[in-house]
Amino acid sequence: TLPPSRATSDSTSGGSRNTESASCGEEAPTRVRFDSERGARRSRLLHSHSTPLLEECSGEESPGGRLMREVLDRTKHMGKPIIVPNQVPKIEVPPLPSVDSIAGAEIRNLAKQLRDLIAHLDIVSEEHRCRIAEIEEVWDAVIDENRDLHRIVDDLKATIKRLEERDKMRAENLAMLQEREALRSADFEKLKRENNLLTRKQRSKQDDESTIVKICREQMDELKASKRDLERQKIDLRSQMRKLEATIKEKDKRIEEITAEKERIEKRLSRQNAAVDLQKKRWPRRQWSAHPISLQLAWE
């Protein structure tokens, strides 16, 4: 059972986590895993380093209570009056010093020392609880940073996948354009051969103004016009090919930059995970409360 302040903080943090998980549906499995690990870690820390307030709420005996009970049992076996906790013992001082008065003074001194020791134990327990809370905050920050890095890596992977798909589509379009260019080049060569044939026929029949010569001349004019059109189309296709090649080079450069950024982030993530694992091995959980500052410096 947790104190009201701690329960309120946990419920508030739980509500914020639920709101965040509702806004980011695709990160629900990862967030649930991190939250379950955080809850299990917090319960273990609270169980291993419980304060007197927590022990009173859970029904267990505090260190100061155990010490008081031992002193009371010891005085009971000695045959002296039992000191009730949280009450000042009433001792009758005789006019002359006796053994009982000396024992009563000793008991009063022991009771005073016992109260001081109980207060000291409570202060130390509270300091341990504060240190455990600081360690939990540092650990939660590391977990949040780890989750953010995972999200960045996933976004980079999705971006690389989209760029690769675009590059594939552009490569297919470039292959289609090259195939069309090859077909047009073949047609151009065929028309060129026909033009040469017609030119030879025209030279052999320069003086003949028959209908065949006129038809041949008309065909030659048409072939020349089609040749000019094909040359224009060829020039346009070459310019498009150059633009596509420049675009592909830029995209390749962008993909290389994104890949390098991805590798850098993955290396950073692996270094942080290795540092956390190393600190877990070096500092067991039962020693976290004794060295919180060194743990925090090591994680940073």
C-alpha cells in the first residue's frame, strides 16, 4: 500500500501515459512493455527499501519499533518497570540515592537514546526513499530517450523504403523511355535507307517529269519532314534522360545520407543499451540506494 501523495503521483503519471498511448496507437506494444517494466522495477525498489510510513501502512514493523520492542523485552527480563512507547515513564526519586534510582536514570538515558535512534532511523529511511525516487526518475528518462530513438529509427526506415520505391518506379520509367528511343532509332534508320533509295532514283531520273517522279518527290518531302520530327523527338528524349539521370543521382545521394544517419543513430542506441546493461551488472538493485549519485553520473 502506497502513501496518498505517492498514489496520487502514480495515478497522474498513469493518466498521462494513457493519453499519450491513445494519441500514438502504433507505439502501444512498445509503450506497454516499458510501462510494465517500470512498474515491476518500482515495486521491487519499494519492497527492498521501505520507509517506516510504508511499513506502518502495510502492517509491518518499522526498524525503530523493533528496537523499542527489544529494549522493552530486555527491561522486562531484568524485572524493571516496562516503558510504554510514546509515553514518559513516571519514576519516583527517593530522597537518598539507591540502586533503583540509578537503574531508573539509566533507563531514562536509554529511552532518550532510543528516541534519538528512532528519529535517526526515520531520517535515514526518508533519505533512502528520496534517493530511490531520483534513481527512478533517471531510469524513466533513459527509457523515454530509448523509446524516442526507436521511433526515429522507424521513421527513417519508412522514409528509406518510400525513396527506394520511388527510385524503382523511376528506373522502370527510364527503361521504358530507353526502349522507345531504341524503336525510334530503328525507324529513323529505316527511313534514312528509304530516303537514300529515293535520292538515287531521283538522280537517275532527273530528266523524267513523269507521275512517278512527282510521287517520289512528295514521298521524299514527307520523309524529310518525318526525319526532322524524329530528330526533335530524339533531342527531347535525350534532355529528359539527362534530367532523370540527375534526379536519380540526387536521390541516391539522399539515400546514402539517410542510411548514414540511420547507422549513426543505431550505434548511439547500442552504446546506450550497452551502458545500461553494464551498470546493471556492476550495481545490483540492493546497492542502488547506497550509490545513487555515482549511478546517475555513470548513466549520463
